[in-house]
Amino acid sequence: MADTLKYLRIYFVTWNVATKYPEQDLHELLDISHTNEKRTSPDLYFVGLQEVKAQPQNMVMDMFFEDPWTKSFREVLKNYDYVKIRTQRLQGLVLNIFCLRKHITHLRLIETQYTRTGCGGMWGNKGAVSIRLNMYGINMSVVNTHLTPHDHLLADRIMDYNTILTSHSFSNPDTSKILFHDYVFWIGDLNFRLHGEDLTATEIDMLVRKNELKSLLARDQLKMVMEKGEAFSELNENPITFPPTYKYEFASQEFDLKRRPSWTDRILYRVNADIYDDIRLSAIQRNYKSHSNYIQSDHKPVTGEFDIIIRPHVEDHGVEFQPVSSWFIDEENSVSYKLLGDARPASGDWVGLFHNEFSSLDEYIVYEYVGRGKSSSVPFEPHSITERIYFSDTALRTPGMYRLIYVAQRGNLVGILGISPPFPGHHRPT
């Protein structure tokens, strides 16, 4: 499949949900329609949220269960064969990645990170969360941020950005910083407002109603600091054609004129186009829009969809599971697998047992670390290693269809090296 791919389609959502719980249907926001059969589905979804309810009791619950927003997005996307790969959270900031099931064994070096910027870096009510990964020969970092609010605190927003750039570090030395990646996507409530106090909220509202967005965008603080090289100048943004995304009356499409309307919610990107000798990378943004029908927050969500060039000829060495004919309940079971090419086991690697229709990598029933069985070379395959792993008689209790997944866990870095075909779990016939 990798040989036929030329690009990946990635869909981004950013939404400040104002501590509200999910109420509205999310299909439209995700551009999913039961009647739109001709649409090419995104390969990846990144959903960045700000101001997810983060009171102590919520944070304790979310340590053991998904937050309600992540669960709501997953419940929609699982019906279209997406799997939640990772969630990174910093108080009210949440970033999720969902991947089409057919791609998950090509995910490598997944890592999450966060940076606090609230109260001089002591508090996580403002800051950034990120996910970086390798896939089909390219790498990317996705950053979700919530920066300092209020019209007059522009200098603080500039400082927030530069703090995140310098403080945010990843384990892989080749991509240790955000901007070192092939592709960078920066989303979130950046909180930039309109320059100058000569325009009142009412006057801005009138200009929006007349669709005179160009004159308002000329005052956009984000564009100004990008042009001056003070912040975000390393990134690009496609033209904005939608109304300001903040501040609205709750349950309404009307502005709350206690604040001057602004484009606080944005999607920016960067491509290191000429980093490889064999191909020139590019990102084509297919759309960039807000969604006015979503009214439960004082922000409107913003989405953007990109096609990015990949390097499909770069081989991902992984794991191939031997067929599992049956898995017997209440008995010890074992399975053999081959590590192909230069793939090698490590002490943190594990094999998880999942339901066949799993929708999250957190949904394992049980897992075992590799290394319980002996390794040996495969005859006539000198570049492969075969191993056997054992699961106890308590691993499975319920009949059904299941899968095994090999997860490479190297410190903070995670890769999905292999997934088995589905197999039945049942009691041994008597």
C-alpha cells in the first residue's frame, strides 16, 4: 500500500470549548457525511481543544478515563475505521491524533510534549501540548496552544510563542525542536486580537455584517507580528475568509460585544521543503473555515485540511505475526512473530491483546512485555528474528474476535510495528 501512496490527507480541528461538555453532533465539524461517499477520507485527524473543563475532580477522573470531548470525537470516528493513537493533555489543553486503521503500522517515534506558560511558566492554564511522529518516510510535529488573552497583552503572546519554541524538546536528536520537523502544524486559541482601540466592538460587528473582512484583517495582530519577525514568522497561514471566531454569546451566532470580535483561533503550518535529495515536500491546504453552527462555546471551531507529500519508498521494518488459529479461554496461549529487516526488540516493547474492533490504543485487554520467549534466526531469512510470547490463562475471559498489536516503547518514543489478523477466542471444545 505504501508504494501507491503519494500524499497523506490530514484534517485539523481547533476549538476553545469554554469548559462546556459536548452537546452538538460532531459529524459536520469533522466533515463527515453519510451521503458524501465520493469524498476522500482524511488519513489522520488532529483535534486540538482549549479550555476543556479542568477542575480537580475532572482531572482525577480523566487520569483513569477519557475526557468527555475525546470520547465524543472517538465515538464518531470509530464508525469510519479510525483509531485514537495518543492524547496529550495539559489542564484544559487537549490534543488527540486519530489514524485510519490501515496506516497504524506505519507510525513510528510517536512522542508527546507540553510547555506551561501561565503565571511565568508555573501554571498550565496557558501553554502548549504537542504530538510528533514519523510516517511513510517523513516526520511532523503538531502543536496545540492557548496563549495569553486580552487586547493589550500582545507582548505576552509574543513571549509565550518564543518560550514554547525554546522550551519544547523531543527525544530524537534530529528533530529535537518543533521547527526541525519536515512538517509543522500549529493550531489553537492563539488569542491575537485587532490592533488599535479606535474601532469599537459595535463598529467591528457592523463591518463583519457588511462582509468587510479585509479592512479588519489589516489590523490583525498575528499578521503584524509575523511580518515583523516577532512571533510565528517561521510559519504560514492561508487567507482567512470567515468571520471572527470570538467572542460570541453562548447558544448564539451573535457576537458578545463585551469583547471586540477577533480571529483568535488559527491554523498555521510550515514545510521544510528541500530537506531530502529524492523529493521536494509540500503541503497543499484544501480548505480553511470556521463553523458558525456550533454554538455551545463563545468561540467558533476552526478546521483545515491539508494534503502533504510523503516518501512512500522509505521502508518501515516491522513485525509480522504468525497466524493464530485459536485462542483458548482460561488457558495459557502463545504466539510467534517475526521482526523484519532492522527491527529489533527492546525491553520496553510489549504485545497487547485487543478486541478486533478496537478504537483506541488504550483499549488493550492485557499486555505482555517481549522477551519471555527465546529468540532465534529464521532459516533462509538472515535479516529476520522470530520470537514467541506467552499470555497467562487469565488473559481472556470472553469469547469473541481479537487481535494482537506489537508496540515498540523506547523511553518516550512509541511505534506501532505490527498488528495480527483477527482470530477467535473461545473455550476449548470438550
